[in-house]
Amino acid sequence: MQRQNVNQNQYKKNDVIIKIKNDITTAIDQEKDKNGEVLIRIAEETGKLLNEREVTVTQLRKIYNEVRNIKLDDDDRFFKIIMLKSKMAYAAGRFNALKDFYEIVKEFIDKIDSDPLKLKRFKQFFEAVVAYNRYYSEKE
């Protein structure tokens, strides 16, 4: 019976990840999500998921610092965002708990398409994820 509950929880988490990834196209586009409701909802779902995966606030802030260092007016901002994808892959390889987050971030990065407004939305998403992860975290 307990094994069945574990499998059901895993399916539920997979459904959450699929829903988040499906909503990224809307969330990253300021025209489709004018008031940011979708962006904030999926940021909260992601922050909660990271907490359930026991990703620490410290692990997440290290990645967030990389995102914060990408300035919207940098000439090489889109190169830096592509490099972030490889850094995230490395972190996910080291910490299994980050694998789902890597898939979500990768999906976001792939949708930026050298659009400064989409890069700005991605940065807002990341900031909100950190905030919600901190909210749901009780350890640190």
C-alpha cells in the first residue's frame, strides 16, 4: 500500500512539472501574461517543488546569483544565458534534486529567443522562485 502512495506522489510531481513546462510559453510572453499571473503561479509551484525535493536555499541562491549577474543591457547577455544552461546542467549532475529544476530552466531559456523582454521575464521568474522556495523552506 505504501509503495502505491509513493508511485502516486511521483506521478503527481511529474504532472506538476509537465504543467509548469507547458505554461512557460505563456508566462515568458508579456503580451500573453500581461499581469504576470501565470509567471507567478508557476514560480510558486516551482519553489514548492524545489522545497519538496529538498533543494536548499543556499544551492538555489548560488544559481540565482548567476542570473542576477546577467544585466539586460550587457552586449553578451544572451551568451551568458546560454552559459547558464550549461552551469545548471552541471549543478543538476552534482545534485539530483536539481534535475527537474534544470528541465524547467532549460525550457525557459530555450524560449527567450534573444528577446530582451523575455530575458527580463525569465529573471523575474527566477527571483520569484527563490522567494517562494524560501517561503516554503523551514530548514535555513
